[in-house]
Amino acid sequence: MYELIILSLLMRGATHGYVIAGVINDVVGPFARASNGRIYPLLTQLEEQGFVTVHEEAVSDGGRVSRSLAITSKGRARFRELMLDTSTSPREYRDLFAFKVTAFDHLVPEDRARILEHYVHFAEAHVRHLEAQAADLADAATYRHSEAERQRFAAVFDHLTAVWRREAEWATEMLAEKAEKTKGRPRRAARSGSRG
């Protein structure tokens, strides 16, 4: 996820490592923190892979050097690849998807639709799974749960099912907005996104 956060920030323009570190910690917080010992080696790795370039500038106070990072065309292609990746980190994909939505402006409408359609199916699969689990628990006497335990499990399944239903609705609403915005536009205008 860190790589996607970094590249999406750089899609907006060159920036400094401390800004990137701050945004990463804002995204993963409030209880998790990414250390500089993890972020800065990743920035170096992205530079070595040709995804970013580093520009050093002398700063007036004591000859200190400030480094800013910018994305390369190879980095733009990697950003798109990461955005379209729907198979990595399925356990954390809900959080990853929420972040991807914030970077949609850097994708063409067709790529956005592809991500949204996948997420609708992803959320609906969770709903089906939770409903099946709830039905198994309600029908199975082999679990030996008391009635109070069964009710607590049912409440948890109901809550999680409602969360995933809302996720599917949210993605469906974004798909509908996208379709409405592109309706009637010439094909060329609908492709006016940053491809990288």
C-alpha cells in the first residue's frame, strides 16, 4: 500500500520525503505508524527501480540539502498497474480500495469503472459469505453455543453484512455517477484522464 500512496502523491506533483511520510501516517493511522526506517528505504528502492527521480536543492540554513521526489513515466505506468491490481492484499482490500478512490482523478474513466465493478463483486462476495456463515451457525447444533452466544454471533454477522452491503452500494453509486457524467460525451472526451 505504501508504494501506491507514494506514487499517487507524486502523480499530483513533486514533493519531499517528509510530506510523503506524513501522508502515509495519516492514511494508516491513528494507531499504526510507518517509521522513517521503512519509508525512506522504500523511496530509495523506487528511485533505483526508475519509478521516481530525486532532485537535490541546497537550502540556505547551513548548507543543508533538501531532496524532492518526482514521478517518472515508468512510475506512472507502475501507479496504473497498482491501481488496477485487485488480487494483492485481499484481506486489506477494503482500506486499499478507499485509498484508490482518492486517486481516481489520475485514471481514465474505463480504468475507474474496472476498479469499481471489481469492488462491487468483491463486496457482494463478502455479503454472500457472511450470510452463508450466519445460516450455518443458526442451523448447526454442533457448535454447542448458548442462545446468548448465538445471538451475539448473529449480531456480528448482521453488522458485517450491513457494512459490506453499504460498500457495494457505494461502489455502485460511483459507477452510476461515472456513467451519468460520460453519457452523451464524445468518445475522445471520455478518455481525457492521466494515463501516465
